[in-house]
Amino acid sequence: MRYFEVTNVRELFLSLLIGLGLKDEFTILNLSGISIFKTERFNVLNIKNTSFLDKLSYQFYAKEKINVDPNDYFYVFHDITPCLSLRCNRIFVEHGYINYLMNDEIINISSFKARLYYKLKLNSLASGRSNKFNKVLFTLENCWPKDLNEKAEFFDIISNWNLLSESDRNITRKIFNINVGDHVFSDGAILLITQPIEIYDAISVEMKMEMYKEILSQYDSSLIYIKAHPKETSDYSGLSDFILPNNIPMELLIADSKYYPKTVITLFSTAVFSLFGKSEIKWLGNYKNKFSDLNVDFNPPDLVKEKL
């Protein structure tokens, strides 16, 4: 049995992609609140995860809720997980920019809570570095931190999507409520992938919108598409006529498309990794520092920079 711990739409898509592709029996531990229908291909265990007490309950009582065997596999996207106390094979799946950094780089971009975590000398456990994880999956090849070389493995999203049966692809589309060809990019399309930087950084929503408006001002407005991050509530309709739904992971829209944007713009979203070699990538990294009081380095890690 394989278990996938899911807290958001990206994690759900990758879990489906891995699980359906392996064709083994698997269970989705659904902490996301997303409505997921059960099929003969997988099970769903809905776990309440809205309040602090819910989260605490899951962390401490997972053994009672999940019947894991030592031969089972447990896939997670975060370091803090009850699977560390379970006897099983554990696999960490990268969940963004921070997982491509070395420890000394991570502390420079982390929140106060995360910096405290690292100051307590727990940094050797971050991003799947704990020896309790057997493997770490990355969605960009050969760009992982060198201290993870021994257990790092590349997971090609587009190739694995194409290997799925049409039936399994339709199951995935149905869960995210999309159809084939729903979101097709026009010839010469410019795609902006936004991020909820107001949540983490010293920047207001107004400044964020001003920043994106300035970035897009150099492009033909009739070619601009915007894909907002699932955590965002900002209204981008004033910047483009083509707003992609933010409750669908960008990775799915890319994998399920026959056509790719000509140019993709982002600050530091790893959703662009699937488009390396297919689109022109504009990684703006520190562009936001002119709008923010928080001057931290969001330029691509060196190994990623070589692929841009």
C-alpha cells in the first residue's frame, strides 16, 4: 500500500500522478479540504485539518487513524509529518523553491518561525534531509542540493502524465473539474505565474499588484495569461483578459496542454520547471525587492540558473 499526505492542489495532483502511474493500491490522506471522489483506483481518507487542534490531533494520533505496514510507502511534501513515527518506507516530494537550496541558503529566506527552527540545530533534517526519508523526489533534473545526491531522484511530470492511461488522465481531470482543451494558450502567449508574496514578505497587496503591472507593461496585453497561486485571493482581471483558474495546479495545466506559452514569467515559482526547454523562462527573483522592505535573495540556485 502507498499513502500520500495531501494538503493542497499541487500535492493532490502529484500524488495522483505518482499513485496512478505506479498502478499499486494507494490511499490519499486528504487534509486539503478538497472534495475527492473515491474510485476503484484509490482510496480516500478525509482528515479534518482546519483548526490547530485538528493539526495537533493528526500529528499525535496518526497511528490510530492509519494502519501502516513496514512494507508500505508513505509520500509527504513537508518535514513535519507523523509518518516519521510510523514503521514504513518514507519518500519526500519537493514542494517548491526552498527544497533546491542548501541549508545556509534556506535560513536567509525563511520566516522567523523557520529561522528559529534552524537555529535550534534542526536544519540537518530540513527538506527531506532526515535519515528517516529513503528518497527525495525533485521535479527538475540534476538541480538538487549536493548533500541530497544519494537519495535524490528526478520525477518528470510531463513524461509521467503522458504515460498514464487516458482513463487515469480523465480521473484526474474530473477531480479538478477540467476537460481536454479547456485551457489552450494562443500563439505567442505570455504566461505570468504569480505568488502570494504578501503572505510571507514585507509587501502589501497593492504593491504586489503594482509590481506585476510594471512587469507586464512591456508585453502585448492581448497575449498575456495569468495563473494565480492557489493561496491568492487577488483580483488580476485588470491585468489580463485571460485568467486561469487558481484552484487547478499549474503543473496539470502544463502537462495536459498540447501547446506551451512562448514566454513564462515568474518571481521564483518552481511550477516553471516543467516548461524548461519548452518556453522562454523569465525568472525575476529579486525584482520584488524594489517594492519590498525585505531584501532577500530569490535568484535561482546556481544549478537551476544553468538551465534558464
